[in-house]
Amino acid sequence: MSASKYEITKSLFCNDFNLLNMLKKICTSLWVLFFVSYSACFGQAKTIVKKTTAAPVKKDPCPATIFLKTAKDIPSDPVYTTKDESIFWVSPSAAPGDKVLVKGAFTETGKQVEIELLQNENDRKFSGAITADAVSMGSTGISFEIPKVLPKGVYIFRIGRNNKLIGTINKPVIYWTESIGEKVAPDEVAPGDSLVIVGTNFPDKGYVLLKGKNHLTIPYTAEAFGKKITINIPSSITAQKCSLQVCTQKTLNAAASENYGIGIVLNKSLPIKKIVCSKLIGNGITDNIALLQDYLKETSAQYRLYFEIPEGTFLFSKQLILQPNQYLVGTGQKKTILKAGAPDALVPDEWIKASSHFGLMQLTIEAPVKGSLISNYEDAADKSSLLPLEDVVIKNASLICSSHSDSFNTKVASTNLMRVAGKNIIIVNCVFNNVQRKSSRPFPKYTDNVAVRVYPLNGSLIKNNRFELGDWGLAMYIIGYQNTLVEKNAITGETKNPGAACGFSIGISTILDYSRNILILDNDFVNITGNNRESITTDFSAGTYLGMVKFADSKTVSLLSTPSWSFRKQSFTPGNYIATIIAGKGVGQYRYIQSEEGNTITVDEPWQVMPDSSSAISITLSQKNVQIIHNNVYNSGRLQFYGNVLNGEISYNHLSSSLGIMLHSAIYMCSCVPLQNISISSNEFTGNTVLSPKDKMGMIVRSNYNGAISGVVINKNRSVSDSADITFMMNVNRIKPALIYNNEKESFRLQLPVIKGKTSNIQAKESGLEKGISVYQ
């Protein structure tokens, strides 16, 4: 009701309290309006007029955040003195003749680097070093070339004879380990099981030195281009705490990795008790719900109960609940079929409801999906309900959506074939068929249609699965992950409009805190052509502050306002949030936050270069050690890092008629989502994209003025398509330092925005553009 209409109604009713006389004067058709107006005039009139005459107040979603709203708000590059100089990061891998990026704080004077092969402790004295010239990349980085006369190996270098500025190149680094056996587990292994070691710079052949009560030297051959090692643990070894190192020799030398601690543990799995479900009727007609429920009454805390279901098609009409230590085991995916069905009004939100220690093996489950076909958690907003979950085994199973939620008129935004959470998750040799699932939205999100939504809390193996997506949706939403191996899966969408939208989306959980350690290796993506068009993307950031520093000391930072910890269900947990300096003094550093009080945070270790009032800082959760290695992408969307990735790598992938690779940083959820220390190397691009005439293949590095991309190496990528660009977009001043070298100059063109009269198409060699990007093609 407008203000003018309200005033008329008020004069008719509110100023005349003789209701009987008023009713006589008003026609019967207006009697409803009378009651509405009458109720409004008592205590409501002033409020209504005020609301309708005043402009609505727009609520700030992040009231405690000082946004950096324009390019002028972003501090310029810092100027450092000699005493400030520090190394923050060194690009991890280089051969003789290759270039190295060193990110840090530097004066912009000319520098030289001493470099030599690192074999023993005496090499740290640089008595036999070779001197090379370094190229200044402003105050945020330098680059130099590994002398061609040096052999392959681990190198140590020193900048300008300054013993403070010493770094290594090619040294093996262990990110995480996981046992592979009857169960999977991070950072521990049972005697007789395999141990997977994930990291970078593992020599092609070498030794794993296992040190504890037993000192073992185990030879290995590296996999995945030096990112993965698999060794077998002797069955005779005893339970113990020990450490391991990766080394090229049988004896320890200076070029070995740092110590990494693991545990040798006895197999903790319960013994198996088999229950043959012989009374079930597998004629495809009879409802077996009562018989199934009767079998599942048997529970145990001493055994894993294997309910063996014979060959046949077994109908069931109501929800099945699996208790801990219950496993449904068939005779084969095509032999044992559990087929669910019910009238629309009776279709449950989950057909199979489980919790912890459960599994599905050697069978097919087919059902109309309203919420999930199988699920083991109620609400991911409840952290306490997720943390006790563990030991999920989905092996040699097929999950099939027979019809979708639109027919139930439930307005369900998101459905899943499987929604599971927990530690030690195994999902192998399965088929997830989501072809029949459609979205009820006119412009659906890719998360509307999820085949597998998984919270792999700590330790998981997702391998050799096939995802059949149909014409919309997402294969896997991997949230809140730690120590997760995703290997040799096949993801296929249809080419209809809009088409499958995304292969894997890996993200952060505001409930489960930051994510770390994932290797996505040897997967195939075909026909990911929907609106999002991302074969793999990091997603869903979480942030609480973006603004300037007030003042700081070595480990304490005072901010201009208090971070919005409660925004969108976030909560502070020590060691999970990071503070990243995105501009100004100390740019390129990050630290984990150990405590907070008001607008003051305390970080885990001293800053190498202390921030000050010229420093802009972003507080976020993060994804660390994200490796996307040797995947095949055909007629599909990008491999993408969308902010908040620390120490990420996209390497050795083959992209055919696909969109390519993208790095993107901007404001997202009350903060800037920075990208730090990223390598894009040895990828191959073939064909020409057919997804859209305006789309181009190649690589895009994009930052908004309030984004931050710090430490990027793009090298040894090859294109045999007609046109593939390396494009730096939007504000290149927010992308530094970046080193581009040894990409095929015949195929790749470097595209940069027009800045200060410079050309937008840089061919061949140009060094130091905008004092942060070095190009050698």
C-alpha cells in the first residue's frame, strides 16, 4: 500500500470509531479491506508510513570487513632495503637450462646468484658454486637460469653472497601419505600393506629410508612424473612410530627430503561374519522390505557383518537403515540388483541411511532419487555429527537414478546419488549413473545434480569409478578434504543443452575448516559442456576480513576492524584460517592464525617481513597442496584454480578441443581469495574448442584489482592447435611475480591488457613488464 492510499484509508476508518455507522456507508465488497485497514491503524500507522516513504536500508553482509573497493585502495608495490630482503618461495622444479622463480622481498638493484649441486653438507659453503646473473622482477621476485653445465639433481643457491638468502631447487618434498590395503588411512600403515607417498620432486628411482625400531631401505620407482611413490611394507615389521625420507641413495645425504612421521599399526579391522540372506525373493516382483529389515536387525560391535544377497532383482519399498558394521554384499554389479520404488508421496529422502563403518559391495542399487540414494549424515552444518564417521567402503557397486526429484514436487534444490562423510573412505570400481536426474531450475547450478557428494575428512581413495552424468550436473563435490587420492576415474556427460556442467568441484567447508592434500591423477573428462564448463575447479571459499593492517609485530597483527567469524556459519578454529598479505609491505606472505581477540590476530610463526599500515591483508580458509596431474580432457571445460589455493600444480594434462586452464582471484565471501605459489607445466593442447565460437583454448591468469595471485610459473606447455593464448586479464598489477618461459612460441601467444601504451599482444621475449612478469618464449 502506498503512503497516499494509506492516508486516505486512515481518514475513513481510524478517525471514526463508530464502526456500525461506517459499515452502513461501505458496500459489502469492501468489508475485507475494512478489517485490514482497521488492524493497521492501531499502532501500525506510523511504522507503515515510515517504511513506505523512506528508502530501504541495505544491510552490509560483512559489517566488520573494510573492503578495498577501488584500485586506488590497493597499496602499491613496497620498496625494500637490504635488511628487509627475504625469500618466501622458490619454484619447485628445474633442469639445467631452465629458469627459476624466487618470490620474496628484494631491492631492485642488480643481483647475482651462486648455484651448485647439493650432495653433502660441504656444498652449503658454496666453495664450488657457479655464478649467474639474476633478473629483477620489481621488489617481489627475481629469476635466474640453471647453468647448463650442471648435471641434473638438487641445487642449492645463494643470492648475492647473503647467507640469509639461501634456497634449494628440486629437493624432494613429502606432502602426505596413505596406506592402501583392507582399509585406507592417512599417515599410518599396517604390516603387509602398501604405502602411497605423495609430494613433488621425487627422483625417478631412489630409496625410501624408513627409520624407527627397524631401519629399512626400500627401493622405489616414482610414478606420476615424480609426484607419487608406492612401496610395500614388510609383513614382519612390528608396530612402532617411525619416520621416512626419500633419497637417491641407500644412505642419507643432504639432497634427501625432510623427515616425515608415520605410524606402523596392526590391522585394526574387525573379523568378518557372513550372513546369507537366502530368504530374499529375487523375481523382480515381490517386495522384500520386510525380509531385508528382518535380516538387518542383527547388529554387532565385534564383527563386520556381511549380509550376502544372492543373484536376482530384489524390490524394496521403504527406507533401509544400516547400523555400524553392516555391509550389503552381492554377487556382482549385474547379478545382484536392489531396486527401490514407491508412490511419489512415499519416496524417502534417503533410500539407504547409514552412519559409520558400513559398505556396499558387488551389487547395483536403482531408485528414484528425491534427496539421496544413500547417505550417512543428516546435516553438514553440524561438525560434531560428521567427525565420528569413518570406514566407508563402496566397492564394485552401481548406483542408478531411475527418475528425478521433479516428479515429487518437493522443490529440492540438490540431489545426490551418494552423500557420505568420514575418515578412511574407499570408493572404487563403481558406476554412478545420474542420466535421469534433471534440474527443476530454469538456470540450474551444477550442484543441483551431484553424483557423489563426499566429505573425505582424513584419508580416502576414489579410484576406477565411472560417472555417467547425462545433460546436467556434477560428478563429485569433494568438500573439506584431507589426504585424498582421486585416480583413474572416467567422467562423461551428454552433449545436450546445457550439458554436464562440472567434473570435480573441490572445496572448503566452513564447518570442517580448511582443506589440504589432494592428488587428482589420470582421470578422463568427456563432454563437460554445461554453463559452468569446468572439468575440475576449486570452489567455495570462506573469508572473514579484507582490509588494511593497523599495526603489527613479529607474530601479532592488529586490524582496522574485527573479522566476521560468524558470517555464513563460519567459526574460528586455531590453525585453520590464514592471513595473506595481498599488497603493500610483505606482499606474498601468509601465516596460519593461532588465536584471535577482537581485531587482533596471532599467527603461528614470525613474519619474514613484518607488515605495517601500508599492508593489505585477507583472512580466509584455504586449500593447500592441490595437484592436478596427467588428466585427459576432451570437449570439456577448464582445469581451474578459483582462489584460495596454496601450493598448487596443474601439470602434464592433455586437453583436446577444450577450454584450457584458468587461474582466477577476486573478492568472494567477505575476503579476497588469493592464489599463492602455482605451477602450470608441461600441459598439451590439441584441436580447437567447439564449445563456443568466442571461447579460446590455452591459459588464462585473471585477477580483479582486489584479487591477488603471487608466485606463478607457466613453462613447457605445448600447443598443436591453430590458436592457443596465454592471457593475463584484468589487473596484471595484482599478478606478481610471474615467470613464463619455454612454452612453444610457434603456437602460444601471450596476451596482456593495454597498459600505459604498451602493446596488448606480446610476441617473443619481453622482460619485466609492469615490474612483476618476466616472459621468455
